[in-house]
Amino acid sequence: MVENKIGQEMNAGETRKLNVLTDRVKKRRQEWEEAIPIVCPESSVSFTKSWKETEGLPADLRWAYAFERRMREAPIVIRDGELIVGSFTKPVKGIDLIVALKPTQVFDMIKAGRFTRTMSDTASATIDENDLKLLNEDVQYWVDNLPPDYINEKLRQELGENHMDLLNDRGGVFEGPFLKATQERGLFQDNGAWGGILCLHSPVIDKGLNEVIARAEQEIEKITLQDKDVASEKSPLNRKFNLLKSVIITCKAIIDWANRHAETARDMAKTETNDVRRKELEIIGEICDWVPANPPRNFWEAVQATRFLHFAIRKEQPYRPENSIGRLDQMLYPYYEKSIKEGLIDRQKAAELLGCFWLKTRECEALQTQPPKTRIAPGTNLPDVTIGGRDENGKDVTNELSWIILEVMRQMRLSEPAVYVRYHSGMSDEFMLYALECNRDLQGGNPAFLNDELGTARHLARGAKPKDAADWAASGCLGYHMEYTEHGGGQMHLNQAKIFELTLNNGIDPKTGKQLGPKTGDVTKFTSIAQLYEAFFKQEDYFAEALHKDYSVRWRTDQKIGYNSGLSCVMLFEDSIPKGIVPSKGGSRYPEES
């Protein structure tokens, strides 16, 4: 039992007393800082094996089975002194990838020798010689077995060849990593961007994956009563049936993976000579047997469940740099308060557990295959953490964990996770000053500050209920993401400078010599700045409509041919399971934010 401090008000002075950098955390951070990014192809090879074995099955199921195999064959690593577990690879800075999604780009990297030089913007990582051979074999298979370029074919059919001149490898009016006339294609042309997952959602932590499985099984039973041939491709409910099966496969894969950590921890405890560490390993074993399958019973379990579920999001789609952690102080506070009151932890222990969690989040590395100018978010995976804010009644919800998270961020001095403070007039001056102090000490724009009132107001204006509208977190580069949605933006942009250049040239592109935009007049003959504004806005409206059409074609085509992620339905299971639709395609309470 430990001292109960929940009744003592948290403030800057109390927060500064915390020591996040305990010996174990310092050791783990030093190991991370000294580690070299290493490409690990095993997960990609597992994906390819699964895809070959499941040929003929629907894409949704194939994607789920591939995730299951990758989880089953992933190494189980519990590093010395860790309290929060769940590593992507054996190396501390191992890079997990799926070659199938970017075979041509990885192939080009191998040809250029970018895995044999020191890491830089043109050489993303190193790789063992034997692993390079495995990677090369995997790449060659996918280069030789890519499906048709179905999205660009559909764009040409519906919008014409001239439309392709707007994309960023031609005229450059449209920008984004997938907006190319000559696509760097993978298994899914847009690299599964439409099927990825954004945010970790608290109901999954609170209720556990067994609850999600039960709901999916109940829904299958329900639709089977409606149509006994639901497993047949001819059934109108077949896609929903396959997606629900994918949900179950995905949940069981995550639970099994957690249970393997429990077995490893118990095995390590048997030979551990240090009594304190042996007890820690025994506790880790108990925790990993329980979460994320079941609702957490205390703070340690809640932090571990958060790690396992956030890991799964990143593991499923390692290229999508938009995996927000969400409102960590709100998600974890009920468990923190309970554990403090029961004497299971004190603030110091909570800070150490969060320090361990911080490092596990930072272990994730991404293989940068694209040049900087076309990347969504160079050098970051965007595991955003949001703290503070108000509820639907305007009450400040800042709590003790809000303070502790700031101190964890300040002492850890890592570039990620980025912390966002939802500030408002009702927030205490002391907390705001402390957040600013942390920003000053870190000298990297962390934490950042988001206007709580405007963030909630934008969702209210779009028809969200007050309680839902107030429950939002930072996502992506800078999105305001509701708990009950999936943010689908970040891939398609208009190049404003290019549109202005076209305005100056009467819609003609100086680069290609083609008439890309409407004829809005010779600017040398304009007699006022107002005419220039008017011409620019006509060009802007024209290209905005063209980009909307481009998006519509891509979305419809990918919905029909691409995969649907069972894991995305898991994250928003309360809405997605009854609908049988992934969140990004209408299966959330408030479909598709941008």
C-alpha cells in the first residue's frame, strides 16, 4: 500500500516534485537514444504469406487474416526494467512495414542502396544483410504481382486524361502523396489510406475486446436470422457479415498477442533473481492476461491496455501517420483516481508508468519512402495526446493527470508524443502558466495550445450533440477530432501558389503549356486589384470542384474494390458494428470529418 494523495490539490509545486526519470526510465531512454533505426522485414513476409494463402476470399477477410498472422508471428519482447510492454520489433528502433503497400518505392530504395548508408533524408534506415535478402524477395513478389491500377483507370474513364494533368507529378495543382498520374502503386493504389484508423477511443479501453467480440457475434446471429445465406456473395448482407468476422478475427489476434506477453513475463519471472523485478514480471503477466480483453481494474492495467490498442492501430497500417492517442487525461483519470484511493499507486508511480508508456510510444519508426515534398507529415507519426478542455456544461475537466502528463513530457524531452492543451477562460492561471513553462523548457512547441471554445463550436455548428461536440482531441497535423468520428482528411490539397500562377497566365500552365484552368483574362490588362482577386477565386472554385470530383471517384472505387478494416470498426464498435460499415465510409456517429 502507498500514501493516499488524491485529496491534496495538484499544483505546479507538487508536480515539480515528481521524478519521471527514475533509473529504469533513464536506462530505457538512453537505450532508445543510442539505437539505430533498423528495417525488420519479418512482419511484411508474414503479410505476404497470409495473402497468398487466402487468395479467393473477400478483401476484408484477407486483410484481417493478414493482421492476425502478423500479430501471431511478431516477436514478444519484454525489455529490462519495462513496466509497460508491447514492442513492434526486437530492435528498439525497428521499422515495421508492409511491402505489399509500397513495393515499387521500397524496390527503388533497394536499387539506390538507401539501406546501406547512414540514416538521412535520402537513406531512411539500415538493414541486416540476411534481412535485406528477405526484403528483396518480398519486394520482387509484389512488383511482379500487383493488381491493376484501378483507381487511375476510373479517373481517366470518368474525368478524362486532361484531369491527370492536374496531379502533382504533372501540373501540380493537386497535392498529396496519392495524387499522381503515374502512381507509385501497391496492393491498394492509395496504400490503404481510406481504410486506416485515426484515433484510440475510450469505450474500447473501458469495455474490453471481449465485449466487442460479443457484440459482433450477436450482430452476426441477428443478420443470419434475416438471411440464412448471409455467407454467400449473393447476399446483400454479405459485406457486413465479412466485416463482422474481420472484427472478431482482429480482436482475438490482439488478445492472443497480449496473452503471449503474459506467458513471456511469467517465464522470465521464474528465472529472475531480483525479488522486486520478479514481482513486477508476475504483475505484468497478470495484467497482460486481463487487458485489453477485459475492462481495466486499475491504473497500471489501463495504461497497458492503452498501449496494446494503440500498438494494434499502428501495426495494422504502419504507413499512416495519423494515430492519435487522444484525451489521455480523461481516458485514464477514473483508473488513476481509483488506484490512488485504494492505495495501489501514488503520483510518483503514476508518473513512472506514464514515462514508460511515453517511451513505448516513441519506439515506433516509419519507413520514409517518399521524398519530403510529397509526404503527409515528414519525420513524425503524430501520436497526439490532448489534455484539458471543458465538458458540455462548460465545466473545466483538467485533473491531476493533466498536470502529470505535462511533467512527463517536460522531463522525457522527446519530440513525440506531442501534447495539446485545450485552453479556455475557466482554466486555472496556474495550470496555464505551468503549461507555458513546459513549452519554454522543451523549446520545441510542445505543448501546443488549442482554443477549446472554437474547437467545440465547430462541431456544434455541424450538428453534433453538445456532449459529443465537447469530446474532441487533436489529430493529424492539427485536426479537431471528435471521439465518435474518424478523421479522414490530410491526403488531398490544392496548391494555392500554383493556382495563383495559373491566374497570372489566364489558366495556362507555364510548366506544361496546357490550358489547365478556365480563361480568366489577361492580368496585364486588369485595371484594379479587385479584378485579380475575382480571377483568382474563379480559378480556385474551378479546381476545388475538380478536386471534389477526384475524391469522389477515388472514394467510390476504393469502397467497391479495396479492403475494409475490421480494426477501425473495433475502435468505434458501438456505432460501426450495428451498421456493418467502417467509420471512414459512414459507420460512425458523425461520418467522415476532414
